[in-house]
Amino acid sequence: MSANGSVNGRQSVTWRVSGFTCITCAVGLETVLSRNTGVLQVHAKYPEGTVRIEYDPGKISARGLKEAIAEMGFRVEAGA
């Protein structure tokens, strides 16, 4: 799943994320991603295994977001 949009210098993406085993995984992902400069909002859902991120592409890239997710032990699924 991938939805990209840009509004007023904001970018948004919605990705499927594998590796969530409980609600704490989703909450932890939200917490860690929200600490990154340029991340404006994060909403992760368990058991759906999705994350929606609004960010400033001038401060962080989609690749940087995917790397941050991987550092937590989760994986953005192919096609996202």
C-alpha cells in the first residue's frame, strides 16, 4: 500500500509494515518516528500493519523514514 500526496510543502505516505506483533509495536513506531526532524504526524495501526506519515520532504526523505522503520526491526513491504 502506498499513497503519496503533497500539500503546502507536506508529503504524506501510507505503507504496509511487517513485524507488528502487538499494539505496543505500533505505538513504539509512532513514538520513534515522531522524534525525527521533519516528521509532522505519524499514525500506525495494529493489527492492520500500516503506518501513515506526514513529513516535510525538505527535512527528511521517504528513504530516511524507511531506514528509521528498519532500525526498529520492522519492514516496509514491497511495493510501498
